[in-house]
Amino acid sequence: MKKLLSNFKTIPLKQIFMVFLAGVLVLFSTACSRPQTLADRVTSGRGPDTPGQTQSYKGGMNNFSDDDSNRLNTEAATKAKALKDKVQSRIDQKSVNSPDDLADNVRAVSPGKQAQRVGDNFRDKVEDTKDALQTFGDRGAKNLERNTDRAADSTARAFDRATDAVKDKA
């Protein structure tokens, strides 16, 4: 430490001051300079032109057109009204004004077909469950077989080690 201080004392104060000024000058010139950007190089008067831009400049905010959004709202409202009318007509066709209408609607549904659909769905679910259980059982059997093989191998190795240890001590 004393050697470092003695070397530092031999350096003239003028040189230390010059190094300090050079460092400050580099710091300020880097911090205060303005790098040239792509926007500075573009001289066309048609607006910003970013790299990779896929849309043409239309003059609006963020390079999008200043179209009136009411057109979009009226299209959506028209589609919504058409859907509402369609649903209302379906409701009107299936409406029940009297017990006789209810009986007619029930007869039109054909309970036999509904029962058959329920049975088909139940059969499909049972088959899916059977397949899943069979897959699970197959995996379990394979795991059990692998584990018993490993246990037999590890038991044989342990027996060999034990016999080697007895031989070494004898």
C-alpha cells in the first residue's frame, strides 16, 4: 500500500487533472450526442416509414386511415338483428299456447329416437372407459414386470457383493 501511495505521489497533479478532464469530455460527448436514426434519414414527406411495414401510409394516426367507425357498427348491428330475428322465429315455431300444443311437440320429438341416442352415448362412454382401463392395466403389468426384473437383478448383485466381501475377509 505504501508503494502504491509513493507511486501516486510521484505523478504530477497536472497529469491527473488532464486524465480527469478527458474522462469528463468523453462522458458528456457520448451522453449529449444525438445518434442518426432511421427517421432522420427518411426525407419523404409522406410520414413515417418503418422497416417491415406491410401497410401503405393512409394519413391517420399510427399509419391507419381515419375511416368512420359507424360503418362497422351498423354492419354489426345488422348482423345482430338478423340473428335475433332468426332465434325469435324458431321460438315462435316451437311455442306452446295450450296443453294440446305441448302434446303435439312431445309427439314430434319421438321419445324412441331420444332413448336410442342416450343408449348410443352410454355405449360409447362404456367403450371409452373399457379402452382406458385396458390401457391402464397393460401399463401396470409392464411396470410390474419391469420392477420385478430390476428387483431380481439388484438382489443378485447384492448377493454377489456379499459373497465377494466374505471372500475378501477370509
